[in-house]
Amino acid sequence: MIEKLGFVSAVILPLWNIPLMLRVIHRRSSQDISLWWALGVWVCILMMFPAGIQSPDPIWRTFTWTNTVLFTAVVLVTLKYRKKTPKDSEKHADR
């Protein structure tokens, strides 16, 4: 029972990324999401990926795959819907 619950949770937990992506797409903006946070989490997930897929634990392998795929989608959506603010263009003009 504990393993079944863990497996179901390994699949469901990354699915919580979908409402975040839908909200960004609907609003056509990812300004409220920190790029440092999104990219930092994503890099850590990618660095953990090789160990995760080699794990003998099927729950951890499942979580590794689903989390990597869905969080990669979060990063792509965040980058796609990132709008440059006037302050951003001013920062680049000063360089």
C-alpha cells in the first residue's frame, strides 16, 4: 500500500506544474515567476536526472522522469512568455 501511494504521488506531484503553465499561457506573461528560481530548480533537476534514472527504486525513477519532463515544460513556457519591461531595455542600453 505504501509503495502504491508513493508511486501515485510520484506521478501526481509534477502534474501540479500544469496549472502554473496554463496560468502563464492564459495571461501571456511569466513576469511573476522568478527566472533565477525556475532556471535554478531546472538545473538541479537536470543534474539529479542521471542518478534518478539509474536508481533501483521504481518510484524515484518515475518521479525523476515526470518531474524532469514537466519542469522542462515550465521553463520553456516561462521563457516563451517572458516580456521585457522598459526597465529591462534600459539596462541593456546602458551597457
